[in-house]
Amino acid sequence: MVDALDRARRWLKRGGCLIDLRPAHTIPEVVVGADERAHVVGVLTVEAERHQRHAAADRALRHVLDRQLFVLEEAREFVFHRYADSAEELRDYIAERWKQTRLDDATCLRTAAALDNDAGARLWLRERVAIRRLKPR
């Protein structure tokens, strides 16, 4: 990963920057409700390999900053929501697109029940995301 960051630094045009965008926390929350009635009904099940992959990316970023290959110009975190119409739709979306992550059966059932109990409720996945702007030295 450090090699990839070093290569990216060499490919950047003069005045360019590198954007690092990835989850700030590896376990997104499943939320059901509307406005003040919204509540967390569970979290996704994340395998150790995903945690390790994100930790490796953090280490690689620290390494290139320590070696002064890049300067961290700005870093922020924000909340990103993915909406779904049903617990099954959310479960299938995660299964198709996310590695080492799933919506377990118990959380899926709780989510479906919460939606059934509140006609005005919405379902979403709440994820903390980090974005960093790095400038090459």
C-alpha cells in the first residue's frame, strides 16, 4: 500500500492532490425511524479481514506522512447514509457490494419489525466516513 501511495505521488501533476476517502469506523449502524423517532436497530457484522484491511491503510498513510512523501492538508469526517425500502433490500445490497460484511439474520428481522411497527419510518445505513486531502512534497 505504501508503494501504491508513492507511485500515486509521482503520477500527480504539478499542483495536484491525492484524496483519501474511506470509512472512519468500520462498523456501520442500521437505523430505522423518522426524525426524532429514529433509533439504531443493530450494526453490520464485519469480519476481521475488513478491520485488518482498514488498519493496514491507516498504517500506510501514517508511514508516507512520516516519510514526508505527502503533507496532510485537510482531514474531515462526515456521516453518509444509504437508504433502502426494506430490510431485505439492504441485506441484498450489502451482500452484493461489500466484502467481509453482512446484515445478520437477527438484525434483519429486528429491522423489518421496526419498519412494520412505524408506518412513517425510513430505513438507512449510517456510516462515518473520513476524507483527507494530501499534497505531495
